[in-house]
Amino acid sequence: MKFKFLSTLALAVIAVQCAPKNDIIQENVENAKIQLKSLVEASEAGDTVRIPSTFKDGEIVYVPTDDWVSGFFAGTLWYMYELTGDEYWAEHARKHTEILDSIQYLKWHHDVGFMVYDSYGNGLRLKNIDGYKDVIVNTAKSLSTRFRPAAGVIQSWDADKGWQANNGWKCPVIIDNMMNLELLFKATEFSGDSTFADIAVSHADQTMKNHYRPDYSTYHVVDYDPETGEVRGRYTAQGYSDESAWARGQAWSLYGFTIMYRFTGDEKYLERAEKVAGFLFNNPNMPEDLVPYWDFDCPDIPDTYRDVSSAAIIASALYELYGMTENSLYKEKADKIVESLSSPAYRAEPGTNGGFILMHSVGSIPHGSSIDVPLNYADYYFLEALIRKGNIEKGLAPVK
Ligand code: GLY
């Protein structure tokens, strides 16, 4: 055997090199197999399954189950199953999903949509596993405890805990919260209880009214008075300034209103998503490779960090938007992002980057955390974008 003395890694690298160069999806899948297998092995090497979030100073960083990013690695493994059909990925995806069992009862922050829908939601969609629907419905019940009827919104963060406790906020709502709404619609579908979908619509309508500037960029944080429903102020937590356009916030905004149109068919949500896309692509600070700087208004541009996670989220949302509108511009932009992220500028060499696929994301510059590193959610949305691209190119709907 010619390859007898080559390591598994070397063989896998050869597979990436031999993948047809004109098949960007297959080439990325071959690369992802190498990276993610090593992350699976590392995360399952101890007594308990751990959740990899990033790679810093030569070490994989693991997070507890109640961290907002805890569902992305499970979801990434489900996407690998979807992309390859290989049961290896489903087996490990299931392990990484079921360690999140207790999150269905978590009530102290809002991020359970990410945590449970990316893990259990994908597992249910791909394998129809018994009990997963119940987890989603229970999560929706927990999330609904954060709904503040007078303001018509789901409260994102508690105002008296953690770093946000010092801001004097009463009911902070962040644009990221739009990403919880998919889980609420699904919970209504599974339970027949329309309360969850009603909350989602109310939250989206209030966000549409209160979170946006005239140019359709979004504020990061809107603080409401939970008693009267009045807006108390508009701020940032992770952006450059209160009035700036934090890149990932713009990405959540695009993705969130695209989801709203998927579930309701209400044109006003589609219109909002398209306005957000317009803001992104007409912005003079959007780089040619379409990988945004971490904040569109950072005065240090171009001498500041890119945020690959924003690019991956935007690409995935644009494929869905293309499916809704058949506006080829959206697919062209998404394809360009995928092409950029597949280049050596952003995609790690096999066997490096701690096993994560993409480099150069930004968690939060104001908090000095996770700056210019791989992030598990960048990988998650990148694989999701590849799946959606593949579906479109096979003549299917982007989202199944
Ligand atoms: N949802 C938190 C973030 O986007 O950083």
C-alpha cells in the first residue's frame, strides 16, 4: 500500500487536496471532517463530554452547559451528519445534544433558542428522536417566563446579575433575541399552544419598531420599562458605541427577520430583512471580500479586526432570503462570502486551529473576550450556509 506509512491526518489532508476544486461544498466538507473529528476526540477524551467554544493560547476552551454558545457544537455535528450521511456524526451529535438536557428548564437568560434549537432542533429534524419535541416545548415554556407583557418583549438579560447589572437597565432586550423566535414557532407547532408563536410575533413587532435607526442598522440593546412598556434607552454592550452598528448584531437582525417571514409569511418582515441586507451591502465599510469588520463604525477601520462569525451568519441568512425572493444578488453575495471564508485568509489549515474550521472571529471587544479567534458559532453558521447553498444548487428549497 502506497499510503501505508502516512498518518490518518496526512491521508485526510490528501482527501481535501483531491476534492474537486470546483466543488467548494465538497472541499469544505473534506476539510471539516478532519477538523471536527479532532474536536470530537478532544471533547470526549475526559470523563464527561465537554463543549468546545474556542481555541486560545494553544488550548481548546470549553464552556458549561448554561453558556449561550453551548448548543453550537452539537448543531455543527448534526450539520456534518446532514452533509455526509455518515452515522459517526449523528452518534456524536446526539451525545453532545443530550448533555444539554437541563437547559429546557433554564430561565435566567434568553439564549435558550440558540442552545436548544441548534442541538435538539436539528436532531429532531434529522433523526426524529423521541423526547426531543418535549425538550423544545419545555424550553419555550421557560423562555416565555421572560416575556414582559406591558412591553411586549422577551427580556434578554436579568438587570441585576453579571456585568450588565451596573448599567441601570430594567428590561434589556438585545437584537440577538430574534434568534430565539424559531424555537417558539416550533413549540407552537409541536404543542398546539399558540402562546409561543404569539410571543414571537409580539417580540418581533416591538423589535422592528424600537431597535432600528432610519438607515435600518440596529441598536444592540434597547432597555424597556417592564411596567409601562416605554423605551428607556438604546445602547450597546458589544459594539464600538451606542450609536454604532455592531457587525454581529446586524447579522442577527438579517437572520431574525428572515426567520419571521419564513414562519408567518408576513411581507413586513421580508421587507425588513431586505432593508437590513441593503444596509449591509451599501455600507462603505463593508470590505470587498464581504467579511465585515467587527463594527461597521469602528474608527480604526481598516486597521481593526474582522468578524468571521458575522460573515457566516449573513451568508446563511442570504441563502434563505434568496429562496424567498429569487433575487440573485443575495445568492451572489452569499457565494462570495463562502468563497472568502473558504480561502486561507479565514479557513484554518487542516490539523491547526484546535480543530475549529474558521479563524478570525470576535466575541466581544469591549469585554476583551474572544478577540480574533475561532468561535464555535462561526463554524455552525458556515456549515449551515454550505447546506443551504447545496440545497439551492440541487433545485431544492434552501431550508428543509
Ligand atoms: N449573542 C451574543 C453574541 O452574539 O455575542
